[in-house]
Amino acid sequence: MILRLALAGLLGAVIGVEREWRDRTAGLRTHMLVCLGSAVFTIVSAYGFNEWYGHVAASQRSTIVSDPTRIAAQIVTGIGFLGAGAIFRSDDGVRGLTTAASLWMMAGIGLATGAGYYELAVASTVLMLLILVALRQVSGRIKAMNRGDDVPLEVIVAGANTIGAVFDAIASSGGTVSNFTASMLRRDKPSRRLTFDLSLPAELEASDIIGRLALIDGVDAVSARDMPEPGGF
């Protein structure tokens, strides 16, 4: 049992170090505790009540049917609370899904370790580490293939009320905005200068969104620096 607990803690640490390195919500200690706790629950579920069952049999009471999978099954359900805590929504979208999935996987690895399936637990940890580390580069390349280059834009609007219309037009086109700043041109006038980096889907040209922004009421000027040529690579 001590060997199983030690292995569970070690396997949790392997994944936890990678998550800690990425500065994620759940790091080293959380992954170790999830894996260790799953192993403990599995061991207790399988072996923790043998002595009590022996007393029941010795007292010649009615037979009690034991199902060691009942407590282990609750691990899968209970880990959802921790996973939900690792997921949060920000202006850039939903974050923490991978960390929540890694906690869920840690529960499965801890369950396998507690049940004595050492080869399965180790193999699952290795595959999980490959997914988190190696496939990270593949995921980044896939996203890059689907996104165009960032285009620095400068938009002059007549007032603050027009800013929402600008972002609505960008969002409806599938674009995203980063490094946004807003400044007033003159104190005696409500005009504002918006600067940001615009990222668009690969099939959409920057000139298309610039044309749409220029047609918005309240937009006085739209300019781009280092805009890629249409149809360029």
C-alpha cells in the first residue's frame, strides 16, 4: 500500500511540474494531492473494510454484499468540482480547460495506481506528458495555419460610443484584438485614437475589415501599418 501511495505521488508530481512550469491554476501540489487522494480512496474501497466484514461473518449475521467500485466511482464524479474551479472565463476566452482535464486524468491515474495497475498508471502518465508537452507545438502550428498575421491598426472615432461598434464589427468577422489602447486627441473634443493589433482568419484579408470599419458611423479614419499584401504568403 505504501508503494502504491508513493508511486501515485510521484506520477502526480511528474504532471504537476509541467503544469507548474506553465504557471497554471493547478500546479505541482494540486496534481500530487489529486493522484494521491484517488489512490487512497481506491485502496480503502478495496481493502479497508475486510476486518469489519470478518466480524460480520463471525457473528453469523445476514450476509453483506460488498462492491469495492462504489467509492472509486465517486472519484470520477467528485473530481469535477476541482476541474470546474480550474476553468475561468476572461476577455480572451475560456481558460483552464487543459488543466481541468489533467486533474481529471490524474484522478484516473491515481485510481489505477491504488488498484495495483502500475504499468497502466505509468504508461498513462507518459502519454499524458507527451500530450501536454509535444502536442503543444502541434496545436500552436494548427492555430497559426488558421490565423493570419497580426495587423497593427489605428482607428480614429468621433466619440466613446463608437468604440463598441468597432469591436462588434471585428468580432462578427471572426477577428481578435490584442494590445488595445485608447487616447483622446484633444481635450476639448470627444474624438479618440484607438490602436490595437488585429488578428484575422487566414481566409480574410485585412483590407476587408478595414473597409468595414471605415463604413461605421462615427469612424473618422482607419489606417494600418505594415499591412500584408492581399494574397501574400
